[in-house]
Amino acid sequence: MINLGIIGYGVRVDMLMDPLFALPYDIKIKAITDTNPERVRMLMLKNGSKKEMHDMEIDKIDGLLRECKMDPDSITFYTDADEMMDREQLDGIIIGTNCNTHTYFAKKVLERNIPLFLEKPVATDMEQLKELADCASKTKAPTVVSFPLRVTAMVQEVKRIIDSGIIGKVEQVQAFNDVPYGFVYFHDWYRDENVSHGLFLQKATHDIDVINYLVREKPVKVCAMKSKQIYKGNMPAGLRCSECSRWETCMDSTYNIINTRNDTPRSDYCGFAVDTGNEDSGSMIVRYESGMHTIYSQNFFARKGAARRGARLYGYKGTVEFNFASDEVKVYDHMSDKVTVIKIGTPTNNHGGGDLVLMKNFINLIQGTASTSVAPLEAGIESALICMKAKESSENEEFVKTIL
């Protein structure tokens, strides 16, 4: 039996439960630290039964939870992480707290040498990043960072192509992320920049990690720019769509997101209120130690068919391109007219199948049947460093060295 603990059971951790319990291992969620246990029970119910949870009696909730291998009667709930780790014998811990506390709790786990699954970003400021790097250098515990994109079938295929030498050494990268659900970063908790620390750190951290993983070079310098052109306005702070008289005409009202745009909201704070944080587009240029560079751009008001996420990686002999939106990898031969199109068949759930790979690796590290993390803490630190420095560059209008 593998006994797991969770610190901060939110939506993201809830998403990991399906791939976790799809594994053919004897796994148990033994303890959870969270400030709102009842909300955790509701999230578990949604995960296990896929049914709505409104006004359900607690005994019915318990019965449905048993169907998803998470019987609340066998889970001990805590509000203090130290107390949980003092009292429980845990084989591994998953951290899914708010972003600005990831480092705080990660240090507690790593100092006890307990295997860790850490949600991204691994830190939200330079002080945290230095503390985490210092802690990582002393711990013996393996860590898996929540970077599912790098282990998807699509990125693994691109890695295979690059490693084969078909396109030659990668000498430039042009990467893009046009986010069709970008409105959540202005409606949901992300809108508070004191927690999110901007969208380079929230979103680009995934894409920069993939690029670092593929090019396998050390980043040395970054410059960046960001804009806030759409999600700004003078609506009252704290306003919710459900309280607003403009719900019929505003295309970002919860009503229109659901009924006109056929999208799925996660909260209903006004994206045009004076307290709405975050840029709605941003770009960076990253220079690597060999002199090659990456251009990356992200947009949060592109919608529907405009969605795309991927990159072009250029070598002298060829170019390889991947796009999660089209589910294709293309290889362009620079010495002939040959173009090879590879259809991947990426799953539509669990981050394209990446979450399942991460969960399996985490459990295998606990079991001792794997010796290497597929998404190590060092990768999380490097990606967060670039994103923090990009934010610094965009605000100071200067090139910044990516030095910790």
C-alpha cells in the first residue's frame, strides 16, 4: 500500500486523481491538509461521480466518494501541514496550494526527505527560488514537478526527431501559445497578481520548460514585453457578473460565456474591474549559451479556432513544428520538397495524457522502480527563473541575465 498525503486539495489536484487511480497500484489518500475540508469533499465527489453536488446530504456524498477509491471516512483531515507530517506515515506528498505558498510547503516536505509532487510554478519570487534551490541541493527525496506537456506523446515525438539528427542542431525556436480559455485568468483567482505574479510565471512556465527540455541548452539572458489591452476598465473592484447590469451586452459575462460562446467559466469576477490584474499578451526572447535564441509569445484573448500551442524548431537541415491545437507534428526537409506530417492522436483530457505519465513516474519513484524524475525540480527552478526574469525585463525595459 502506498500512502499519500496532500497539502492543498484544489481543482488542479482534483484533476490528478483520475490518472492517479487509473494506475494498477494499491494507492490510498491517507491524509489531507486543507483549510476547507468540506470543499475538498465536494471536489472529490465531482471527480469520482461526475455528478453535480448541489445540496447533497453528506451520507450520499460519502457513498459516491467510495466509488472513486477515496473514502472520506478513511482520510484524516488536517489544517496544519506539520501536524499531518508529524502524525502520519506518508510515502509521498502532493502539493497543490496557492502558487505563492508552493515553496513554503515544498521546503517542509523536502526537509523531511519525503518524495514530492509539486505543482507549478515552484516559486513566485527570487527569494523563494533561492531557498528552494538550496533545499533541493540538500534533500535526498525525489521531486516531480507538474510539467505534463514535456511528457506528452507529441513532445516526445519531437524530441525523438531532434535527437535523431534529422533537422540538425536546433539553432532557433519560434514558440506560441494562443489561449482560447484565457478569460479564466481575469475571472478566477488568477486575477490577483499578489498570488499569480503575472502570466509569464503562470502560463509560459510550461512552454519554456518544453523548449528547455528539447534544446537542452542553458538559458543565459532574456528580454520581454507585455501588454494589457483588453482586460482593463473602470468597473467596481470585486464586482461579479451575477451582480452586474451589463450581463446581456458584455461578451465576457458568465451568461454569455456559457450561452453565447459555449465556453466553461470557473468564476464570475468581472474581467473589466479596476482590481483585475495580469497582462493579456506577452512576448520574450531567450538567449542560450551557444548563441541560439527562442522567441515566445502568448495571447489571452484569442478564441475558438485561433487557438494554438506549440513551436517551430529550426536546424540547418530541417524544421520540426508541433501544435497541440492541430494535433500534428510536421517535419520540413530543407534540402528537398519533402514534408512529413505526423498525426499524434493526443488525448483530450489529463493535459494530453501527460498527467498520467507524471503520476506513474511519481509512484514509481516512491516504489523505487524508477530512479529519475521525468520532470525534476531543477527544471522547475530553471523555468521559473526565466519567467521571473522575463517579468522583470518587461517592467524595466532591459535585457536581464538568467542568474539565480
